[in-house]
Amino acid sequence: MKALVLTLALLSSASMAAAQTRPSTVTRPCAASQRDVQANGAIVLGTGGYTYDRFVRDRSFCERDESTEPAFVPSRDNQSCFIGYRCKSRSNFFDD
């Protein structure tokens, strides 16, 4: 009985992890990622391998002390696809 409960717990946690996958910009056309950012306002997208980032349509999706910077990501049809913006703290906005 304990083995059955443990097996069910492991299977449910694995299915929850699988449900948390995010679209990857690398495997999609540039326009598809652009549409997602515009439609959602803010969205987390994979950018290759285990990397990901949050992209926004405009500054209204950032914190009060943040500005936006243009975001370019690799996509299936464009190595440097402009999909929107990233929020960046104003305190280090000019440090880069």
C-alpha cells in the first residue's frame, strides 16, 4: 500500500513539472513569440536550453523603479528577434 501511495505521489509531481514547461523562442517563429508578448503583456519564455526570461509589452508591466530595455532572442527563423522588452532596475540601468 505504501509503495502505491509513493508511486502515485511521484507520478503526480512529475506530471506537474511537465505542465510547467514554457514555450521556447528557439523552436518557434519570431512572430509567434512577439504575439505572445503582445497578447499577454508579460510572459516568461524559454530562450534555449535551461535559460528563460520574462518579457513585457511595455513599461506598465514593470515595477515602479524599473525601466525597459529592448529584448532580442534567438528564434527558429531569426537569430536576433525583437520580441518586446525586459524590465531592468533603474539603479543599474546605466551600469552596463
